[in-house]
Amino acid sequence: MTGEAEAAVRRLRDGMERGVLSFPLTSFHDDGSLDPEGFRAHVAAQIATAPGAVFPACGTGEFFSLDEDEYRQVVTIAVQEAGGRLPVVAGVGYGWAQAARFARIAEEAGADALLVLPHYLVAAPQEGLVAQLEQIAARTRLPLIAYQRGQVAYTAASLRRIAAIPNVIGLKDGHSDLDRLQRLTLAAPEGFLFFNGASTAEIQARAYATVGIPAYSSAVHAFAPEIANAFFAALRDGDDGGNKVTERLLRDFYVPLVELRDRVPGYAVSLVKAAARLRGRPVGPVRAPLTDPSATDLADLETLLATGLDLVGAAL
């Protein structure tokens, strides 16, 4: 591992122990154009709640809809607002050639590391999944975190190979296959980072912790950091005092949120953005092919958000 990669691992590990990982939304105007100042306000508010790290231009940030100039603006603003206080990990993706172009932009913008999003469209064998990371790693000095989700799923043998690439430092998991995850953690070298990147990761946070992966990203943090941070603290502290904060939030907020999310494809992002707008955050609409929630779903979301905030208020 390079010295820069080692430094990134230390900072990320420290951050993961302190708080959830923030994946900010990318702000758009009503006409669909990028809203840089809206994003600056949003990411500054996110950073003010002390997440473990900030991941701009990833899945929740609609990386797939950003052109290169927009991507540069988003990553640059995140780096400026972080001001070196916490790591900034920018998303890159598509084929390795395009990922390398985004990686160069992220380097120039001052990002600390990169999250390699699942590649586009085609299924690939393990040899190809490893080669994809090798090609990207050869074209950037920044540390890389692989993201397995969708059609990307590493075997233990492949995990050993990608962990041997000097600037590959970790794995984000979105499959929630605990058997596979246990095999991967046992195959990984000491110090390799893992974190839970499942949709609405809090639902599975306790299960991930049983295989040695307590860290997780939180989409809820993008619109209700009070709820996300309260859940993280209660889980970390074992709900001392018998308050059962995690149980109540899971039952009355997170599970209903997942049920609402599952009504329409793409709601994993659209609902998060709608909830942020309900709280007055300047994030704007989603871009096609995503769609904003229907009036009925928005009303249900507003009720659920109020419930979650009430639960946290009662627990404090």
C-alpha cells in the first residue's frame, strides 16, 4: 500500500468509528441544470453534522446523470466545504477509460479517494472485474474503494487479488450476502476497509456488525441527520439504559421507509431527495430517468419523516 493510501485508510477508519458516511445529494434547478450554490449549502449542512466522511457524486448524488464539468464542480465544492476536516471520496464509474477520466478530475479537485461504482450494462467474469480495478488503479494516484452491487460481486480469490493492488484500500458492499461477506473479510489483508452500502443500510447494520463490518453509509443522513446520527449512536452504544432507540426507529421509521421506497423503481434516490426538499434543503428535483414521488407517496413520506423526528426527539 502506498503512503497516500495508508493515510486515507487511517482517516477513513477513524471517521467510520465516529459517525455514518454521508452521501450528499446533487442539487439541480427546476429546469434540470446544476445548482452549485444549492449543493454548496447542502453539503455544508451535511458536513456540519460530523459524518465520518463525505462521498460526493456517488449513487445518491446521481453520478450517472452528471457530465464531466458538473462532476468537477460538485467534487470541488465538496472538497472546499470539507476543508480537510474529513475525507472526501468521489464516485467514479462506467468503463475503466471513462472512470479514469473522472478520476483525473477528482484528483485535480483535491479528493482524498475514489469509490468505484459498478460498471455499466454488461455482466463480466471475475477476471474482468479484477482487471477493471487494475486499469483504473494504474491511471490514478488516489486510493480506490471498490463497490460491489448489481452485477459486481467478488469471490474471496478475487478479493485477495484486488487487495493486492497497491492503491485499492477497501470494499463497499451492497449485496447483503452475509455468507459471502464473511468469506471476504477472512480473505482480506489486515487493515482492508469494509463498509455496509446496502440501500437503507440501517436495516441491516446489526447483521453486518456480526461479520465484523460495523461501518455503513446512510441515505437518511442526507435529509434527516438527526435520525441517522441517533440511530448510529444507539447502535454503537448498545442502547444503554433500555431506551431501545434502534428497535423503535427500525420498527416505526426505517422499515416503513423501505416499504415506501420499494413502491417505485428509483425511489432509493427520489424519496431521499423529496424528503430533503420537505425539510427546506436546496436540492431540487431528480434528473431523468428517475422521477419525483407522486403526491400520495410524498404525503406518506411527510408523515413518516415527522414520525422519525418525533422518535428521535423523545429519545434525546
